[in-house]
Amino acid sequence: MELKFDNHGLIPAIVQDFHTKEVLTLAYMNEESLALTLAEKRTVFYSRSRHCLWRKGETSGNVQKVLSIKADCDADALVIGVEKSGPACPTGSESCFFNEIYMDEDVKDFCLESLYNLLLGRKSDPKEGSYTSYLFAKGKDKILKKVGEECTEVIIAGTKEDKEETIFELADLVYHCLVLMVESGISLDDIKNELAKRHIVDHKVKQETMK
């Protein structure tokens, strides 16, 4: 297929997680970057601001292995299916598309990824009156203090054997831990990968040995 590049010699490339189908980012390619992408089997783009080629992950290490490339019916846009080795977005988000503009309540579903992305948005684009934006504005010391307080609340609730209260306090702790992760530049994949390296179910990794 003969692709149609625009007047600047560029074609938009939508990058999509090959396995989950999540849209990760929108970038641009010229003929040279597309040829390099095909040759190296990793995404290589053209920067419109710097006017040069750039390889995804050359500084961050978050390389995108190319598994498929499709063109639309007009041959003027690409969808690139990738297997990523880390977050696609410079903010640390798995996808660059995390600023929610609209979501129908009937289809809205909660997951840690959506909450994490929402927190990223509150950090990059603070919202007046937002508790999350307030925490980011106060900085890491305040966030760490809240994590410590919530840990204590979980212990108290667990000691009382109050299931509902324990659930409530655990939810608070998870939320504040996610805020700390965003503040520290730690992604959900970082945690998943660390857990995957451990025999976490049967072996305590550190701090305590079984007697």
C-alpha cells in the first residue's frame, strides 16, 4: 500500500498495546522513521518540535517492540500494535490519554489503572478544591505523613476485627499509597514487576524469617 504523508512528510501513528488494545499515545512518523521502525522492530518517531528522529525508550528504557502496523482505509494514518517494556507516557502513566473529559456513568468501571491515571491528571493539572491536588502541592513529606496515619488506622481497625472499618481504612491506605507512587514516579507496572520477581505467596522476601 502506498501511504499518504502530509505536506510536511508526516503521517500520524496511533500506538496501541497489542495485548490489551489500550491506546498509548499519538506520535508522527516520516518515511525514514517508518523504515527504521520496520527494520528495528521498535517504534521510531519524528519529533515535530525538535525536527529530528527519536526512538521511544532511548532515554527512559521504555522501549516499544512493534508487533503489527496497520493503515486506515485512506492510507493516511497508522495504528501500531506494540509490546511495551514500561509506561508509554513521560509522566509515568501507562498511556498518555489519562485526562478524562467525559465518561458515561453506565459504562464507567473502576480499576486501579483508572484511579492511578486520574491521580496523574490531578498532579499535572491541579484542580481547585481537589484533596489530591492539595497533597501534591504540599509535597512528599505531607504524603508520607498521610500514608503513616492510614497504616495506623488499618492496624486499629484490624485489631478491632471490624471488617467494614478495615475495608474503609484499607481503601484510604491504597489511595494514599497511589498518591505516593505518582509523586515518586513509580508506575503500577513497577509494582507488578517487582511482585512477579518474588515467590510472594510462600516466601517472605525481607525483614522477617519464619521460625
